[in-house]
Amino acid sequence: MIQNQHNFHNKRHYVDWWLLSLIVLLMCYGLLVLYSAGGWVLVKQQMIRMALGIVAMLFLAQLKPEKLSGIAPWLYIITVMLLIAVLIFGYESKGAQRWLKIGIRFQPSELAKLTIPLVLAWFYRYRVLPPDFKSILISIVMLLMPVVLIYKQPDLGTSIMVGVSGIFVLFLAGLSWKYIVSGIATVATAAPILWHYSLSAYQKRRVMTFLNPENDSLGSSWNIIQSKIAIGSGGLFGKGWQNGSQTQLDFLPEHSTDFILSVLAEEFGLIGVVILLLIYLAIIFRGLYIAFQAKDTFNRLFAGALTLTFFVYVFINAGMISGLLPVVGVPLPLVSYGGTSILTIMASLGMIMSVYNHRKLLKS
Amino acid sequence: MNHGNKQIKNAQIETRIFNNRIFYSVIIVIIAISIIIFRFFYLQVIQHETLLFNSEKNRIKTTSLPPARGFIYDRNGKLLVDNLPTYRLQFIPEKVLDLKTKLDELKPLVKLDDNDIETLLLQVENNPAFKPIIVKPKLTETELSSFIVRKHTFSGFDAIPYLIRHYKYTNILAHIVGYVGRINDADNKRLDKNRYMGTEYTGKRGLEKYHEKSLHGQPGTLIVESNAQGRVLKSIEQISPVSGNDITLTIDIDLQKTAYQALGELTGSVIAIDPKNGEILAMVSKPGFDPNDFVNGISQVKYSSLINSIEKPLFNRSIKGGYEPGSTIKPYIALAGLYNNIIGINYKMFSKGYFQLPNKDRKYHDWKEGGHGNINITQSLAQSVNTFYYDLAIKLGIDRIHDFLIHFKFGELSNIEILGEMRGLLPSRKWKKDKKGTIWYPGETVITGIGQGYFVNTPIQLATSLSILANKGLFVQPHLIKKDEIIEKQIFLDIEEQYWSTIHQGMIDVVHSAKGSARAIRNPNYLIAGKSGTSQVYGKKEEDVYNKNIETPKHLRNHALFISFAPANDPKIAVVVVAEHGSSGSGTAAPIAGIVIEKYLSDILKMNQPGNK
């Protein structure tokens, strides 16, 4: 119905300038905060990764979505095999096996964040929507395999993100509300059972910390208490750039990575937080708009699912550092320091952009 | 419904469903972002003040800087007590992983034995885990360096620098200065928390306790910004501590040393006082102890050896030891006789060797068998004639004796600047009725005349009375801390000068006359006025008292007393000697007083060489 998009020049450039400028704006904002939290050394490394990320994004933006659709099943199989390999040969860091060494250190779980929406979108591309029970079952099995493998590493945060990205495909595919409600009910009943039989001690501790952070202020809840102090002490306008005492005096842990939003909140206040959230909102709405305009089911589903996953990143990170959600180790997209997450997110944004570049044009 | 079943797919329915889901997504996103914004609003606006306070509490640490305790000097400016920089080795139990192993590893480095380790492990059980426990209060230089080199392997252990109280003179001065010790729970209740923040020691005994307020000083505060690891980044505000006041004693440490040594093997007390201004020049209680042992807590072994010693080294005889004045009371009794006009200055009586109350069988003996013959007042003092005083006491009666002696502060506290002084006892009819419930008997008056019976004095009381006597009635508060002004107090208005000089002459004759009991200590350079006495130690059999052939076991021998002042015509020093179980006042105690007087006066003479004789 919206057919007045005569942006032929865009076809030539294959760039969504809206998305690109929002991303660059976000990156600059992020670097400003990172400089305060971690200094020039981290900023330099982060800039290199961001540059690589932009290159990867622009490269993926040029690919025709059909090509992605073609390799999706193979990518899925490779991802699952790599995840199995991680459990067998993986190399341990901070109590979790997440890394594979193939020339460079490599985290297959990050790859899963991209392949799951891709393969499920591929799975539903010719199916009748809304999906019937059988196809739901098949897609759930396809989803659970990598989710369980990642959870086993153990990496609760990533397995949640991967699971959520798959569920978004189903949601966008028109999964009936009946299933959605019963699914939520199942998770609610399964949670206590998982708690007893499946969560490791440190995962349990994290959840307990979330439920009752004031219980031991020097133990595992230290992080969340200090983060809340950092956020709250920032007030409306913040303590000023590089003036956040919680950050600068090391009371705030992980202040360059997972807790970088606390730094921002401390130094730039609520105003700074709202500005950041508005930039995210703009990116998310742009992504949803692209999905809305996509030319077919495959494009719609994975552009929409990737956008919503991006949103979930923001929501979980902001929720966990402010004490709304348990600390599960989800970075703030494009602001947290860390190479893998930037590349994954930029790749997903590149794919979204590719959908935009190959959207329906004057389609009947 | 299988793959490729394109025909059944309805593009319009699917688009509608999809658009519908995008619409829901937008709503969900908006709701979720609103929740986040509200959460941040809650923390950053509603909770802002509380959390800002917490963040400041994180950032700013206040430590108190303990003041340095004041030094103690002697009258000539010699340093007696100071603070030495030293290191102690301590650990925080909760920061040590394997305490037993670590302590074993420390053993060769800082010389610990298994007993020490056992005690430490016991302490750990009874202490909160965050409170440091001291392994060794004073590290030697070798111990310190060998620990510092390996410090990285002992996490939770640290060598902490601090100032330790140091007593340069141990035994001879212990009873005067006392000591400081670690603040315990009882001290905590007593002491002002604000003034003692960061302070670990407080005065426990002697002047250290009495002058705690002045010696302690005022603590300072240091407000710093520190990071999460506790490293101080910058100081925000510093209020420097104010050191405690130094104290200058009236004690002459050289004289103190002389007095302590003069007692030789004997236990007892020597007090030297300048009667004109009340300054105590020396105050010895022998044996003493080492106050340094108490600063960081004395070991159980050392403490029980002090407590169980029959010589009672912790007992301050100068202010707590109760002794009969014995014959040293005689000058006062004679003066009482003159004052009350019972006798005149030319009064004489005949000593036949014993005294009897009318209609009583009991004989009160002279120390000399057969008596001393015709005796005047000065002779009665020089030869210490008991019968003269039995008779005089009866003539005076107990009431007049009591009412006269009270002006010489017998039975009163001296109010010296050390706590724990014992109040002596000046007996009276009323006292006996109140305490014993019986009437006063004349026989008791008889022995009161020679300072026996219920009479009890501490050496400091004897010194106070002696000063008044030497000053011819002028009382000056005896004290240990140098003062700029002296509070003088005339106690008698109407004792005639000739009475005083008669008594003084009698005391001079004790030392300088041919028959004087203490003539051994006479000295051509100046006149000494003195009086010996013996303080009875009970337990001997009556008949043995005068039997000189029996060697009395040491612990049953009488205490030897001597009071003296010199130069007699212009007293600069008054000395009281109590030599426990010294038997003879003139034989044992007098020479000790002689040494002390000679030391002091010769030092003064040396100082005023050209001019005075």
C-alpha cells in the first residue's frame, strides 16, 4: 500500500542512510561513555571493531536476501555442529566454555544469534501462515537444539537471546495467541523445575541476587547494588562526563562492558539515558518499518525478528543493570565494549539493511 | 500444508497478520521502553538523594588520626617516658585463607612458638573476623625485614607502624608513672568515643591514668577520597591531631635512682620531699616492675610471677602500704605536750626503765633495760625514751593527742596525683566506739604515745606530716607534677617558735648528739634533724621482743622507719624511709635517709658552689 518510495538512488548505493546515521550517532555516544569508563585504550580498540562492523554491515547490505535464504539451512547445521564442538573442545574462560580456537578465538553462540532467525524465516518462507501445530513443533525443536547447547556452556544470557530471536519469528509468523499464552504458562511452571535440576550454582546465585540484592552487599549482589547507586546518584542531569565517582573509583564493576549504561546514567543523568533510549527506539522503529515494507515472508520474518532481538538486548541490559531483571550478561548493543557482540549486531543490522535495499518496489 | 504448497498461501491474509504483529511489536516496544524509563526515573529522581548519599559514602572515608601522647620529664628536664616508632605484626582473620599453615610459615621469621600459635588460634575463635589480631606487638628490625620481603605470600597479614609508649626507667619509676595499656571493653565504656577514635592505648595506672586527660591529646581527622580497593586517591580535608601535653615531674630521677638503690636488698618505700613547696623529689616503692611489659598486654607467665611474688612488686607501698609510725610519732607528741602546756621546754622526767598505769600490773618498758635516768625533751627524742612518752601520752589523754595530730594530716589522704591511696588511721575515742563498739582504754593511750596500737600511716602521710613539722606548721600540698604556683596554708597560729626549735633540736640531737640513736649518719656539712622508729610486725612471742640473742626470721622482723629533714635550720629536703623488716630504724633506715639527703644536698651545693658553704 505504500508505493510512493521512489528512492531509486538508494538502489544504487544500497545503503539505508537513516539506519546508518542512527548507528553512527549511537556509536559516537557510546564511545564518549566508553572513554570515561575505560579510557583511550579501550576507545581505540572499540573504534577498530566498529569500523570493521560498519564494513561487515555494508557488505551484508549488498547481498540479495535470496542468497541468505539459500544458505540458511547449511548455516544452521554448521552452527549446531560448532556448538557441539564447543562443548567438547571448547576453551574455558570465567567458568564457561564459549570459545573455539579456529585461527582466531571465536564464539559460535554469537553466530547462532544470526542463524536462528535466518533458518526459521527460511523454514516459514513458503508455509501457510499462521503456522499449524506441526510446523510449530518442528520450529521449536530447531530452536531448542542450539538454545540447549548454549545453555550448557553455560551461557544463560546468550541462550535467552537466541531463544527469544527464534520466538520472535514465530510471533511475527502469526503464532496464535492461544499458543503464546500457553507457552508463557509452560515457562512459568517449568522455571522452578529448571531451577532445581538445571541451573548451576553461579546461575542460581545470580538469580538470587536479583531477587534479594541487599542480602549480602559484598558478595554476588555487590554489582547490582553499586550499579543502582551509580544510576541513582546521577540524578536528572548526571555528575558530568568523567565525574562519576562510582565509575572512576571502581565501585561499579564491569563498567566498560555489561554495566556501561550505569556509567552513562551516572555521568549524564536521566536526560542522557532518555536520549540513548530515543536513539535505540529510532533504530528499532526503523527496523520494524523495514520489515513492514519487506517484499516477502522470509524478508519480513527475519528483518522483524532481528529488529526485535536488538530491542530485547536493550531491554534486558537496561533492566538488569537497573535491578529490574536478573544479571544475565547481555551487553548493551553497540555501546558495551566487546568485539564479538559488535560484529554480530552489525551483521544483523546489515541483513536488515539488505532487506530494505531489496524491498518491494511498485509491487502489485 | 507441505513445502511448496504455494497455492493455498493467501498473501493478503498473511500481510494482514504480519502487519498486525508489527503493530503489536511497536506497542510492546513502547511499553517496554516506558518501563525502563520509569525505572530510571524512579532511581534517578525519586531515589536520587538516598543513592547519592550512598555514593558519597562509598567515595569518602573518614579516618581518625590518633594524637601522640605527651612525654614525661623529670624536674631537671630529663626524659622519662616517650613514644617510640615501632611495627606490630597483625592479621585480619577473614582475609587469611589457611591460618594454621600461614602461622607455621611465620614461625621462623618472627620467632613464634607453638604456645603463641595456640593462643592466637584461640583468639581467632573469640574475635569478630574483621577485627585484626596481633601476632607480635613489637617486631625487631630483622623480624620486620624478613616479613616485609615475604609479605606477598602472607595475604591478610600486615606490619603496621605505630608509636609505642616507652618507659626509659623501669623498676625505679614504675609506681609513679604507672603505664598505659590497650583499651579494653571496660575502658571503652568509660572513655569519650570521639576523643579516642583510632587510639589504642590509655593510662591504666599511676600518673598515666591520673593525667590521662592532659597526656592523651586531641585526635585529628582525615577525610579522603578512596576507591573500591581502599586506595586513597586524594585527601579532602585534614584536621591534624593535637599531641597530648608533656608533663614535668617534681621527681629528680637521679635522686630517685639513688633512693631505690639505697634500699639495697630491702623492700620498702623512700619518699623525699621539698617541704617548702611540696615537690616530691623522690618516691620509691621497692620492688618495682617493668611498665613496658604491660603496654601490649603482659604475658600470663610474667603476670602470675608478679602477682605471686611474696615481695609484691605491683604494690605501691608509698601510698598503699600501712605502717605504724612507731617512735617517729614522738616529736609530734612532745610538741602536743608543749602546745597544750602539759610540759614546758625545761621539763624533765626520770626514766626508771618502765611505766605503769596506776593500779595496773602491766609494765610498759623502755628499750634500754634500767631506763635512761633524768631526761629532758631533747634527750627524750635523741635517745627515744619510751617511758617519757608513755607518761606524756597519759597526761595528754587520747582526745588531745588526736585533736593535735589531725593538724599534721595523720589519718588523712595526702591527695597525691596517683589513684588508689590508702587512708591511714589516726585512732580516737570516737573511732573506736564506731568501729569496735568498745570504750577507749588508758593502756591504748600509753602505746599511742610511742606510735603503736591502732595507728596506721602510709609513707606519703608520714612525708606530709614531716613537711609540716620541718616547715614549723606550714602545710604545702605534696605533689608530683611541677606547678608554677604553690598553694600555701598556715595551719597553726599560736605554736611558739621556741616549742618548734626545741623539737627540732631534739631531732638534730638524734643525729648529732653523742647519745643520738642515729649518730652514724652525721655529716659535718649540714645539720640533719631525724627520728627513727620501728613499726611492729605482729606474730612474735612477747618475751622475744627484748631478747636480742634470738635471731628473728626475716618476715617477722619489725619494719625500720626514719624521718628526717636537712639542713635542719633551713630544710630543703625531708625524707621518709620505711625499710620493711629492717628491724632497726636507726641502724637500717637512717643510713638510707642519709644517702638520699647527701646526694640531694651535695648536688644543690655543687650547683651553688661559689657563695654557700
